[in-house]
Amino acid sequence: MKTTNRQHLAQLALQNTSLLLFIVVFVVFGLLAPRFFALQTFETILKQASYIGIVAIGMTFVILTAGIDLSVGSNMYVSATVAGLVMQELKAPVWLGLLVCLSVGMLFGGVNAFLITRVKIIPFIATLGTMVAGKGIGLLFSRSIQIPYPDSVLELGSSRLFGLIPLPIVIFLGVALAAQLVLTMTPIGRQIYAVGNDAEAAKKAGLSVGRVLTSVYIVSGLMAALGGFVSVAQQGVVHPGFGEGYEFNAIAAAVLGGASLFGGVGSVLPGTLLGAVLIQMIQTGLIFTKVDIYIQPLITAAIIFSAVLLDAFRNIQLQKLRRRNIRIDKGALVGAGDD
Amino acid sequence: MSDAILTFDHVEKSFFGVRVLKGISLDVPRGKVLGLVGENGAGKSTLMNLMGGVHAPDRGQMLLNGAPYAPRTPSDANAAGIAFIHQELNLFTNLSIAENIFIDGFPRLRWLPMLDRSHMRARTKQYLEAVELHVSPDTLVEKLSPGERQLVEIAKALSFDARIIIFDEPTTSLTARETERLFRLIERLRSDGASIVYISHILPDVMRLADEIAVLRDGELVAHGDKEAFTINRMIALMVGRAIEQLYPPRRSAPTTTPVLEVQDISQQGIVEAITFTLHKGEILGVFGLMGSGRSELARILFGLDEHARGEIRVAGKPYTRPSARRSIDAGMAFVTENRREEGLLMDIAIAENIGLVALPRYAAATVTAVNERRYFTEITDVAASLAIKGGELRQQAVKTLSGGNQQKAVIAKWLLDKPAVLIIDEPTRGVDVGAKYEIYSIINDLAAAGTGVLFISSELEELMGVCDRMLVMSNGEIQATFSRDEFEKERILRAAFRENAA
Amino acid sequence: MMEAEVKEPNRAVTRSQLVATSSARGTVRRVLRKLLLSEYFVLYLSIVYFLALWPFIPRIASPQNLGNIFSNMWPLLAIAIGQTFVLIIAGIDLSQPSIMALVSVIGAALMTSQLDPVLFEKSPLWGIVFTEAGGPLAGAFLAAPVAIMVMLLVGALIGWFNGTAVARLKMPPFMVTLVGMMFFSALAIYLVKSENIIHLPESYVLLGQGQIAFIPYSFFIVGALAIAAQWLLSRTVLGRWFYAVGANVRTATVSGVPVTRVIVTAYILSGVFAAIGAVFYSARLAAGRPTLGATLLLDVVGATVIGGTSLFGGKGKIMWTVFGVLFFVLLDNSLNLLNLSYFWVQIVKGSVILLAAALDVARTRLLARG
């Protein structure tokens, strides 16, 4: 009996490696810098994790279909730039700016979807191409200079819902909740998992694989734009380097949260949310513990590496645990009673 | 003949200029089981693909209940009440049973664009009961056995009220008990009024299930009639176009008493237990077991692909520890695995390079020195010729362009090139047509005559009885009995194979 | 169509006309098809691109510019050869640019003959590896060769690390090398606190800038390496194993291929070739730079894949990669000559990648049709 309990515990631990790692990192930093445990700190972490987290949620949709979207960083830049110009030059109100931002992001995602589903270019290369071209288009609009956002946006970025929770966090959590609902509770959500599991089978089952893929890349585009807007709302300007390299952070957050690059496996809640917050927590923790700024990225990378390692180890172990026993030993009963 | 639910009217279909169906007219009988047999490439699957909406005919038409029927997609076919249960199941392992059943048309809540889970669950439960699969609708498909997954496919067919259900080689990955359950289910579906098309290479199964039998050869219908008009021999003769006097080639040599493979007390917890046997030079030793008896797992352990906790393996008298595939090969072992696509071949790579892969290091002084290409390709060509591998230019054409039988011969060829002392061969005739089967048996015979010890693993008892000198029977990961050729008796062997039930 | 019976005479006329025009069109189509399906497709594409631009930018064909294109190819090719090995085994190496940065810094730190204390005092290497008087090899007779050996060794070591993580620990290559990219580029920056190391030995700098009869050294070295790499892939046991592992790991395992060793070897080669590329780039700059290669990832993966090597493994040739690199260098060069702003360069480059990929899709479809 004891051994089965221990086995269960092992399995439970294996299934929740990202949560365990999360707790370990949290506790270690807390011990190193007691200030880290303050509620204020946690709010800062969540707020700073919000925009990468939102982008990572879109990325999760794409990764669930065994795809990848390398263009999200460029997308953030283009959509934020266009929105900034609309607000600055045309004096458009904030809501219109946001609308423009999201529309540009969706359009960007739509282009990716077109290249992937119609032209049939593999996602890695298609989004690599739009990443490069997209950045160029963004710089074309901005003429490579900073685009300031109106103060009203900055105010929005630092405002609080009911004067309590910072708006970026509300948006982040709201989007995560909605995304998780879509993935688990709606037809399209389940079809995303089906396509990621076996696209060929999905086609045979009569699913429109093209439609499913189109929707995930558009969602990814939308999330990139929203993430970009939330980020700029906290910083006030779009500088020319904005968004560069964010695609890798978003991918890392999704994978740390348990999404498999081979598709069909992963979740937004708790998965990607946890992944995004974990990355930010490491970075904030390193600042709190006053680690040399040059060493911080080394430690961040090392922790992400160990998370990926843990995940690989977990997969091997889970496979071993799942391997069916053929022999029916008396005593050790194997499940599933046959007729 | 009775009235037809579906009629093929002179249908033709070509692929890349090759006529696969040459004007077939066939009635699928209403409320009966039609057994459809033919060699690989005879056009069975293409014909069924027309029916299932995967392809459209070039010429001719189909009539469903007398009205023209022209599905453009599999969903059209489903909507018309036709379900196609493919050999490779079409399920999403990361989703639940209920989600799989409703994947292309989820029921939604009235006010929200969300799944109506309770409705899905209730209906799924009903279908699962109809196929006698007693698990929760929320069970993930990855937790089910191959047989259970097939029942889910059938439950799915019930969900759209299929009137015609096509089964394409449904028993290849089922245990004996699961097969039996499937047959009972098919019989019940028929008595409920469904029409069934049953495609299989296992002719005794066809004889047992079918009311009518249709035989295809080279894209033409060569016979169709009531089951009573057929015998297994007649079906084979019709399939290959000539009478086959023998299913199995005669043995021309006798086994020696020199051991080449000695297995002593091999055990691995939960997989196999205390396996002990000896394989001799020139002997064909059969291993019979039902699905899940541990036969393939034993082969993997012997070849060093999976670990074992206890026991000893000796090849040609020499013990070797810490086995790995490379060590096994160096010791003189060869292993034709049961799934040639996944573990036997590099499908996109040229035939010649596939055949050369195992023996490759022998053609160069070191891994980073040049391969002696002349010797390499000459010997590959020789072995390919000796096995009569047909269908392509060896060095140019990818192995995936070969027919199933020739692919299997390519797998055997790559091991023969290494001149093994021991050949472990697992289900070599699965998915291979009658003519190619005979060739594969002949190859095995010739090898034994040349002194190779062959461990022939199969779930088809007849072929083992036809080819082997001796037979081990496995169940529950143990060797239950050993029979010499003069003791071969179907009933006794099967009884040994089912022994786990007694325990 | 051949079997269709023709009853009415006027129809027969139309049909024969049809056959006539279609045979003319047929020839054109056959030629196009042949071009599209040829192994040399990307080379043809480069030539067509070159010829198409010639009337608009005559300067592109000037001897000096041709020399530029020619000498720009080889360092990039060195890196792309390494990437080709990894792609063939169905992996990917995103860490190559960071390897370049790190080894360029390490090599320069060993060789440099003088360092500015104001800039380097805070470096963790200060006082340990180098001082004001430069690195441990400063002024030594064999400074450059020894430093290069160390650089290659570091490249091999990182490759070994990547390969081990992928093959033994079963980590996904994309993530391993992505994190590797973050780590090693941060390490390069940390070691020198973002500063470039200059004052490198002349013999080293010559490697990047020297020429024999107007042909850069890099051509001879990388050309020889490319031939050796192609020989390795197509003629040796190891080469065949690369393709086998990339095409189907499970089959390769059963067939006795030492899969782990093969995968690790591919990543080691990738690391070493990245280091070779770093030698040429840093020699040309006459500096060790902690951000060396940061913008090259796209060019390397893009050139290799557009050359025809599959991201899914089992398929690839060094010659294809040579063409892919030629195409990318030509593209870059032409965009420079056009004197376009940075953003136009990006837009055109991205579009051309997409176009080339779309053409590749068309090719694959044609090939599948047989």
C-alpha cells in the first residue's frame, strides 16, 4: 500500500513540475530577500509579466496545433506603432487607438494564416519571413523614431480596477480565463487540440484544418497586439527596438507552462500563466537579490534550462509509468477489468 | 441476390495514369455482411474510398438506395449514413471519448457558444453501451487499448446513425478476445439492420462473418456471390488468378542440434518471466502468442532494444551482457520488427540505402572513411535480386514507393546483407498479400537451409504450423508450452495460448 | 483524352489545334518544370535575380562588387554548413550566433596585446586571464593558431553540450538551443562587459582580410571544408547515419546506428563550424565582439532551408547550402547597392524569404506528382 502511495505522489509531482519549480523559485528568492514575499512585490511581478503573458497565451494557441509564431515581436511593434500614429497624428481617442492596434495585429496574424494554410509554407519559415518583413513595415511607418503615446494611455496603464487591482493584471487574468474557456469549453477549442494531436486524422474526421489553423494564427496576432498595447501603456512610448526577441520569451513561457512543441498538449490556465509569471519572477527576484545585472540573464537562462530539463525527464518517467504491464501478477492488480 | 443498399455502376478510377479500378459494378447487399477480398493493390481500398467520400470516381456512378450518390468529402459520406472504419484508427488520443465522437459537430448550449457537455456525455454513454464498452465517456482515448479504441470508432458510427459500415482490416491489432467481441458486435449490427462491408486478408474470418463475398483482382470484380459458393482455396485462386497448390513451401532441410541462440531465465518485471529456450542452427522456431502475450516484447528484449532485469543470452555460445542493437548485430543477430513503417524502413530514403543500413560499417574501414561503394552497391543489388524485390530503381527510388510485400522484402534484405546467424522475425506477413506471403516463407526456408536459426513470431497460427520445426507458445509473458512439428495440433496450441484465463 | 472517341469532324479539327498549341506550351512547361525540379534551382534563381537587377544597378556586376559578394559568402557558408548537419538529423541549432559571440570574445581575450583598464577593469577576466598588457598569448609566436584552436574547442564543447541535452536527456532541440542562445550570448557580454577587444595579432587579422590573387583566404579554407563536409555526408558511414537518424530515429536505432553518438556529433560539428565562422568574422573586424553574429541567425537558417535542406530531417546537401548562401549574400548585396533604407531592406528580405519558400512548396508538390 505504501509503495502505491509513494508512486501516486511521484506521479502527482511529475505531472506538476512547473508548479513545483514555481514554488521552489518563489521560496528561494523569498529566503534570499525577505522583501520578496511582500504583496507589493507579487503585484509588480504580475504587472510586468502581463504583456509577455498575453503574447504567450496567443503563442499557446499556435503551439497547441504544433505550429510556431516567430513574428509576434514584430507584430507587437507594427500594431503599437500604427496605433500610436493614429492617436498622435489623427488625434484619435484611446478606444479607437486600441481598436486599430488590435485590427492591425489580427491582420498580421491573418497574413501568417494565409501563408501557412493557403500557400502551405511551414509555420517556422512563414513567420520568420513575416517577422523580418513586418519589422521593416513597422519601421517604415515610424521612420525609425520613437512614437509617444498620449498621456491618457499611460494613465490607463497605471490605473486600477475598483482602485484595487492594476488594469494590466486584470486584462492579463481576464484574457487567460477567456482563453482557457475557449480551449476547453468550445468546439473550436477542442478542435485545436485535435488538429495538434493529428492533423491528418482531423482532416479525415471532416474538420476544416485550414479554418482551425487560421483562427489560431489570428488569435496569436490579436494577443500580440494586445500584449504590445498593454506594454506600451506602461512605458508611454514605442521605441524602435520594441518587441525584438519577445517571441522567444513568449515561446519559453508557453513551453515552461507545459505546452509541447509537438502539439496537442498544453493549457493556458494554469500552464502558460504560470510559465510567464515564473520567468518574470526570476527576473524580479534577481533584481531584489541585487545580482550583477550582467549575470542576471545567465541565471534566468539556467533556470529555464532546468525547467526544460525537468519537463523532458518528466516525459520519460510518465512514459515509463504509462507503459502497460503485460503480465498479470497475482496481487498487483492491473486496472481495466476485461469482460 | 437480395436488394442493394448501394450500387457501384461501372466505376473507374485512375491515379497518375494507372487504372486502379477498371469499371466495377457491384451491389452492396442491404442488411448483410459483404466480405471483400483481394490482394494488395487489387482496388479494395480505392473502391471503399469512393464510397467513403475520400476520392471521387473518374467515370461511372454510385447509387445509394437507388438515388445517385456522389460524396465529396468523408463528412458527406457520414451525412449519408456511411461510416468507414480505417485500419489506422482516426482518433485523437489527447481528447476524451465523448469529444472524439462529436469532434466534427459538437452539440452547443442554447445561449452560449459552448459545448453541451452533459448532452454529449449522455449520448456517448448510450453509444458505448451499444458497443459494450463500459468506461466513462470522459476517459481519454490514450488510456484505451487498441481494441477499445476500435469500439469507440464504431460508437462514433452509431452516433450518426450509419446504415453502412465499412471495416478495413479491423483485427490486425486486436487480441483474440477483442476480435471475438468485434465479431459479435458486427453480427448484432447486422441483425439491427445495418449493412456491413468487411475487408480482410484473414480469409477464415471472412468465411465466418460474411453473407456474401466479392473478390477483386487488378481493379476488376472477378467473383461475387453467396458465401456458400466459396471456399478459402477458391478465394485464393480467384485473388491471385491461378490455383495455388500450396500455401507453404516444402522444407528441404532439417534443423541441426548446434545451438545458435541460448536464452536462459530472461525476466523483466511486468513484461516477461523466466524465458528459457534454445534455437538451433538451421531451425525455424515459431513463437505463437495472442496480442499482449509478450511475444513482441520478448523479441525486443532479446535484440537488446528493451532492458531485462535477469537472465542470460548466448549467441553462438558466447554470452553477451548489456545488450544493445549494435552489440546484437555484431554478435550475429538480425531483427525484422513487426511495424516496418515505424521501425523497419526509412520511408523517404532510397531502397538501396535502406538495404545497406545495417551492414554499412562493414564497407568502410572506419565511420569517417569512405564507403567502398562498388562493393556496397554490388552486394545490395545481389541481395535485392535474390529476394526478387520488384518495383523500382534501387538507388534512385524511395522505399515508400514499393508495395507492402516488396517493402517487407526490403526489410528482410537489409538484415540478410549482414549474413546473420540468428534471425528474429516478427509478424513478417502482416498486411502482405497471398503471393508475397509465399515468397517470404520461401526466403525463411532458404535461410534455415543455409544454417541460420530463425525465430519466427506470429499471431497467425496456420502459418507457424506450415513453416516451423518447433513452436513456443506464450501467454502472460511466459512460455506456456513447446510443441515439436509432429505435435502441432491447433486445438492444443490454442489452449496453451489462452492459459492465462485459467489462472 | 486519348481514348475519347471523336465523331464529329469539326471537333477533330479543334482537337488537333489544341494538341498543337498544347505541345508548344508543353515544351515551355517541360523546361520550366525541369528548372524548378533541378537540384540547381536555387543557383538558377540567384542567376536570374542577378541578371534581372543588372540593368537597374549596373554596379552589381562591377569587378569590385563581384569580389565583395564572393568574399562575403565564405564565412557565412562555414556557419551554414554546421547548421546543415544539424538540420539533416532533424534538429536545429539556434545557439550558433551565441557560440560565435562567445568564442570571438574568448579568442580575442587570449590574443590581445593591450587592453584599456577603464573599459575592462570590471570584467571578471581582469587580472585572471588578461591585464593591461593583454592576454596570456600576447605577443607569443603561435598566438593566433593556439587561440583559434581554443576557439574551435569551445565551439565543440558547446556543441557537445547541446547534443548531449538533445540525445541523452531527450530535450527538444528548439528549446535547448534557444536557451543556449540566451545563455551564451549573455555570457559573452558578461565576460567583457559589453566591450570589444581589439589589438589582435596581425597574423590573425590577416586571416580575415588577406588575399591570394584577389581571392580571400576564407575561400580556400571554407571551400575545402565544404568539400570535406559533402564528402563526409555522401561517402562515409557517418554521413549515411546522419540521414538515417534524421529520416527515422526508431528505424536507425533498430538497425544498429549509434543514434546518440550521431546526434552529438552533428551538434559538435555545428558548434565547430560556428566557431570557424566566428574566426573569419572577428578577424575581418580585427576585434572580439560580444554581439558578433547576433543578426546572423536568420541568414543561416534561412539560407540553409531555402537551399533545400529540410527542417524535418533526412534531407540536405552541402551544395544546396552553398547555393542558399549565395542567394542570401546576393540578396543582401543588391539591397545594399540599391541604397535602400533599413526598413526597405527588411521588407524586401522578408518577402524574398517567403517567395523562395513558396517556390519550394511548388517544387515539392511537382515532385510528389512524379
